[in-house]
Amino acid sequence: MKRRIVVSLVFLFAILLCAGLIGFNIFRDKMITQFFANMKPPAQTVSAAKVEARSWTPSIAAIGTAKAANGVELAFETAGIVKEIKFKANQNVREGDVLVQLDDTVERADIQDVQAAVKTAESAFERAKTLSSRGFGTEANFDQASAVLAAARSRLARLEATLEQKALKAPFSGVIGIPRVDVGQYLQPGSVIASFQDLDSMKVDFTVPEQLADDVKLGQDVRVGVSEADLPYKGRVTGKDPRVDPKTRLVSVQALIEDNKNRAILPGQFLHVEVILPEQPNVITVPQTAVITSLYGDYVYTIEQEERAGNQVQVVKQVFVKTGRRRGGTLEILSGITPGQQVVASGQNKLQAGSTVKIDNTIDVTKLDATKLANGQ
């Protein structure tokens, strides 16, 4: 009997112990779930920017090639032997300076003979003219003397022109390049002597898409530089082709850079060009970093005030937007947000709709360099 009671008590104790363990586990799981359900995630630190409606200066970006406003490959019109080279590479020369002299010994000897012939013909003409005016000479003698004088003067002018061609002169002021001839070398007509460029003012040839051709007008300002993020040189549009290239669907445009005194731009150099278009008012803009691109479209996180547990907190909302033009680190917004709203400018990778945030604008992303923005710095 006693043994049966002991067994019953042990069995009852085991049942109570198992029930207690099960109840404890259920209570523990419930409390853990309740704890995490009531736990609020910490506010994420982000930088913010205000949506603004401001004046917008649109532009057309292009790629161009520089060339000198005045630039030629110097060459002789006549054949001859190089007698003297009067310049050095990269020398500044003035208009009219003699650069290369060909041997003109024969021409100078001939010119003395022709000059004497001209004087003789002039004397004969004066005598014939005097006799004709007094009625002693015939009209035929006067005409013959006139023809002889005209022929002599023609031969003299031809020789003087030949002598002029033997001396290669600078057609304008500029910088001359490396000599491509040597003293004593025989040159044929058209032989190139050196490259000659006026580097003080430069032209830039570039193209724009046919859809934007009507936006480019003569006299419009342009900015030019060797880097897309740095366009320090200013100029203006001086020409535009009246046709579209049927192969490329592009229109050729030319601009003049009048101030290249430091000669930083060289002919043939690759350049970035920005054509400045008329200013437009009341364009809604945000920093380029504020817009996130996804498979469903572009969106931003707007910052709103919301009451939670009796406290005012800042929360973010996901708003899809339609974007427009870009300029530097600024992006045009066509629809989705209005001026005066605040958007998250950086730190979006930590957010989702409804997240609480706190704003830290220690670094103003609206003033960051466009190159750094593009590289995600």
C-alpha cells in the first residue's frame, strides 16, 4: 500500500514538473516576443536638404576640339634652296617677320638688268611723247615706246614678286613650331616649313544633337575646359552649320575663346563644352544625392513630423518623383514634391518608409563638388 502511494506521488511530481517547464517556456517566449514588439529602433542620422524653387540656367553639354583662331602650315609658293632659317621652335614672331629665306642670287642679278631696261624704256617713251606732242613723231612710234615700257615694267614686277616669294614671312603674329627643313635643302612648291599658330584666341569645334540644334544661337555664352567639372574658359558661339549630318544626326557648332593668354588650351586638344541657355525661373530642384533610382522609378525620402507615444519624432516617407535635367550636383524635379519640403540628402541606405531619423547637416552635400558626388564621396 505504501509503495503504491510513493509511486503515485512521484508520478504526480513528474507531471507537475513537466507542466511547470512547459508553462515557463510559453511565458518566456511570450515575454521575448512582447519585448521585441515594443522595442523602438534608434533614430538614424541623416543629412537633409530643402526642396527649392529657384532660377535654373540650363545648358547643353558637348565634346569639342580646339584649334587656333588663326593657324596654318607654312609653305613656300616657289622652288629653291634654303639659304637661311631665321626662327627657332616655339618662338613668338610678329606679322611680316621673315622666317625662312631661299637663295635669290640669280633673281637679284636679273633684277638689275631689268631695272636698267625699264629706265631705258622710260627715256624712249618720254622722247616719243615729246616728239608726238610737237608733231614730229608718228603715232606708231609712240605706241611702240609705250608697249616696250609696259613690257619692261611687267618683267620688273614679275621679278620683284619672285623675290618676295623667296622670303617666307609670318602672315600674322603667333607662335611657330619645329622647323621641318634644313639649310641647303632644295624645296619644291608647297613644301611645309613649320606649323604656325596664334594661341591668344582659340576656336572650339563641337556638335550637338539635332533635337537641341534650335536651342543654340549665335552669340550664346559657352564655358570650356579640359575637365567636365572645371570649365574656366569663357567664349561665345560664332557659327552653326545649317544642316544635320545624315550619318551622325548631329549639327556642327563653332565657338570662339578670346582669352587664352596663358596658352593653356592648345590646337587639337580635347575639350568639354557647355553652351549656356537662357535662365528659367521657379524650377524645383534637390541635390542629386537625394534621388534614388529603383526598378519601380525614382524616389526620395521626405522628412515629416509625427507623434509617437506622446512624443514628436521625425519620420521618413517614400515619395516617387519625376526627374528632369541635371546640372552639377543639382537635379530638376518635375513632379512628386513641392517647395518647402525636406528630403534626405544622404544616409538613405539605412532607411525604409516609416523610419525615424535625426538630422545632422554638418556636411552640406549641396556644396560638394560634382565629381565627388558622381563618385559617391
